[in-house]
Amino acid sequence: MIGPSRFTDEETYRATRLPVDLASTLTPAAYTSDEFFDLERERVFGRGWVGAACASEVAEAGDTVVAELAGRSAIVVRGQDGVLRAFENVCRHRGSRLLEPGRCRLAKHIKCPYHSWAYALDGRLLGTPLFTADSEVPVDQRGIFDMEDVRDFDKADYGLLPLPVEAGRSKCGSSNHALSASRRTTPRTLRKLNGGSNSFGSSSIPMRDFA
């Protein structure tokens, strides 16, 4: 059986490109090997569009689907403005997962379960953290956690990382459109999605060292 060292060797696939009556199928490892699957996720699914959900699942404002795209978690959400968006499912503070996989409806914002950083459904950072009426942190202690007075910190620079998302008719001809998203977000895409700014880049965050 062909080993991982030859998975990227063009000669490994030469016989699959012959005329149909002469061609062979892919190496058996393509169907059973974890290493081959990792390579597929990186070089195939990680570089293009992947089906994420049905459009009917995010038809109304606040409707949200959390799906895996090539091994990474993504949020697909319909904003209060009716616009469909997708984001990396990662808080910009400590990198915590924001939402669990599946479907839900968000009333106003996405809130991190770790330090309660909150984001609008359009990806903007709202609070660091965003204290609500049911917050367990006493009012007189909230200043310890707030980032507002941290030097050189601007909430506008730390919104959710956007991903491209499109809706199109499924190949089976169903009237229910399929949503496809890509985890590959280039600097050009980031600038376009963020109004010409590069503020969604991966620069370090000046943050307080919470326990």
C-alpha cells in the first residue's frame, strides 16, 4: 500500500488520469487513511468552497448555524440587517470557541463564554466584556475586566474574523438554496469585507492578563 510520503507524488495518480477503460481508482489509502484525510482537508476543502448549511436554516434575523469547514469551526449568521455573514468561531481575546456546533437563534449578540467579550451579529466587537442584567460580576468589580482604558486598544480593530459566504442553488435542483463558505480568507477579502481596512488582521491584542 502507498504510504503518506507518496500522497503528494503526481506519479501516484497517473493511472487515475488514463482513459476510463484503462484507468484505476484512487489508492485504497484515499478512503481509509487519516493522513490522507488531513491532506484533503488542507489542500482541497481548505482552499475552496464547502457546503455549510441550507439557506432556510438562516432565513430570519438571528438565525445561526455553526459548522465545521475543513477542520475549523465557522459561524454562519443572518444579521439584524438581513445580511448573511460568516465568521471564524473564535473569540479575539483568548481564542475561545464562541458557539457550540449546531443551530440556534441569537437575539442581539454573540457572547464568549470565557470573559464575556460580545460581538454584534455583523461581527463588530461590542463589549470587553459586555455586562448584562444577569451578569454574575458585581457592579463595583466590573472595571477589573473592562478593556476600555487599555492603551492603544480600539474595539474597531478586534471584530470577528470574517469568512466568505455565498448562497446558490444546490446541484440536485432543489429550490432550497445551499450556503457555501470558505475558510480561506485572503488579505484582499478581509479588506473588502471590512470596508477597505486591514483591522481584522492577526496583530497581537493589548490585553489584561486574566486568570
